[in-house]
Amino acid sequence: MAQKDLRRVRSAAQRVETAERRLREAMVKAQDSGESVRDIAPWAGLSASRVQQMLTQARREQVP
């Protein structure tokens, strides 16, 4: 039974990571189109400081 539960945890964690990556990508596109961090934050349901952190992370990931 525990293995089944652990597989669910892994699956959920993978979905969270995918969703977070997509959110970062969407926020980058919004910022690139002229939206500010403060504009993006309420739409993402996050604080402006968290949006800035995620954007910084996303920009670092873009660098080859």
C-alpha cells in the first residue's frame, strides 16, 4: 500500500513542477509584453516579490 501512495506523491510532485514551469513561462511572456510585476502578481495569486523571484529564476533558466 505504501508504494502506491508514494507513486501518487511522485506523480503529484511532477504535476506541480510542470505547472510551476508553465506559470513561470506565462509570467515571462506577460512581462515581455509590457506587464509589470505588480500587474502580474494578482493574476498569478502571488505576491509581487514572489513573482519577481520566479521571473528571475525563469530568466536564469533561459540562459544557454
